[in-house]
Amino acid sequence: MDDEYAKLIRRMNPPRVVIDNDASEDITVIQVDSVNKHGILLEVVQVLTDMNLVITKAYISSDGGWFMDVFNVTDQDGNKIIDEEVISYIQRRIESNASYVPSMSGSVGVMPSEEHTSIELTGPDRPGLLSEVCAVLTDLHCNVVNAEIWTHNARAAAVVNVTDDSTRCAIKDPKRLSIIRELLCNVLKGNNDLKAGKMTLSPPGITSRERRLHQIMFADRDYERVERGGLGRHEDKSSRPHVTVLNIEKDYSVITMRSKDRPKLLFDIVCTLTDMEYVVFHGMVSTGRMEAYQEFYIRHVDGLPISSDAERERVIQCLEAAIERRGSEKSSFYLKPLI
């Protein structure tokens, strides 16, 4: 009954978006007001990220059952958003209140859709891995539509969309999918790596590819800092993010993060907190020429702040990993073949 009442309240109070180009000469201000629900901050940030907008500052408040956010944004060239069609699209996307369906699969998954088949991979990173994966898919008469690969802490994760080479449609035959999974798992096997052999099918759902990559690597526990063939934790401390977690009067846990600024940084942080089932009640984001500063007052979805040293350390590790996974061109790769 409580859940149905919450849905009714949200339907009666849809998100309201105000986009202001008069408040500043240099930035566009986007204000979002809505009934609060878990994940709504990620939904809004996802829209802005999908539009390739640069978030220079953000102010977040979601206490008392109401969500109020202000974002200062520019385009990728540092200019205000003045295209009326783009402005209208941002409003429609946020106000439509689209939901995201989380899913947490294991190492290798194959999820058919009408247009393509989504293949998810995780395994130990090594030179030539992508080439071997593509060679296997080519031998199996699969056409790679697009692919995105992330590497972090000597682990690799990929989402590869493929079609049948002859029909250019999704591959749905269970026997063929089983062969694809078996051969790709053989490619991913590493010497003495216990994580390399896991395999599951992805459940159906709507999840952005970048969020899915975060989920895959999180499930693979890439945030655990262990030495793997010399590619361990302490390669360059000066370039690593600085994350702290403190509790304030048992009401909130306060997370502060300083790191090199880059595109999609806020999305990566909010995505990770949401999938770890933490709620952001208050927050502030500020970016400079070189450094980004983020501060969030959070609780777990059960209403409690971080309650142990082990939980605190895990949150720090996971946020560091979220920042680092695509923190450089060497750690991520996007492939879209010319057809």
C-alpha cells in the first residue's frame, strides 16, 4: 500500500524542469524539482550525460520527500545551451520520469534483442585480448555493431553488440549462443585466475551501457586492490583520486572526493552510489580547470549511515574504482565499425 501511494504521489507531482539562460553569461542553469525516489538523481544526471553536457557545478537536496537539484551546464565547447530543440528535449526527457532497471549479471552474458545481441565479458586484462575476442566473433559469423571496453586493476569488461553476419539481425538460436559463450570464455581464461571461469546470462532490462559496465566490474570486484602481475595499487599515488568518508552525529555519512576533472565524472560517482544502494540527501559539485570536488551527504537505503570501518573502506575503494575505470584513454575503448 505504501508503494502504491508513493506511485500515486509521483503521478500527481511529475518532475518540473526550469532551464534558465539569463542567470549567467557563460552557463545554462537547469533546475529540477520532483517528488523524491531512490535513483532519481541518477536519472537526471543520465539525461545530462547522454546529451554530452558538461556539469560545472551542482547543488543537490532531497530531504523531506522532495528532490531539488540545480545544475550549471555548458556544451563540450564551454558554451551555453541555446538551441531551443535541445532545451525542449532535455525538459521532455527529465519530465518523462523514465525509470532504470538495474541488473547484476556475472562474467559472460548474452542478451538477445530485436536489433542485436548484447554480449557482456569480464576477465583478466592482457595485450591482444580485444583482438582475440573479435577474431572469435568473426569466425562465428558475428558482425560487431559496436563495443565498449573498460580496463581497471588488471581486469577487463566489455559490452559488445553483435548481429548475424548474413541476416544483420539479432542472434537468438540457443545452441549458437551457447557456442559463442563457450568460446569467448575460453579466450577470457587466464593463468591461475579463479575469476575467469564464471558465466551467466544477462536478465532482460533497460540499463545504459556505461552503467552496465560499472555493474559488471563491480560484480567482478575490480575495486579490490591486489597485486596482479605487477599492475597493482601503487603505480602513481599522485594521480589517484582522494576519497574520504566521515560520519556526522550518526545522521549522515559525508563523502568528499577530489580528483582530476573529466567528462562523465559525476555520472560515474552517482551511478556507483545508486547501485550500492546509497541515497544522496545533500550534495555539492564544483569543477575547476584541473580538479573536481564533490561532497555528498548519504545514507544507506535502510536509513542508516555507514556503520563500520569495513563498510567505509569498501565505499572508498568502490568510488576510487568508479573514478579510475575510464580516467584515461588507456582504460576505455569504444568501437563502432563502419558498415
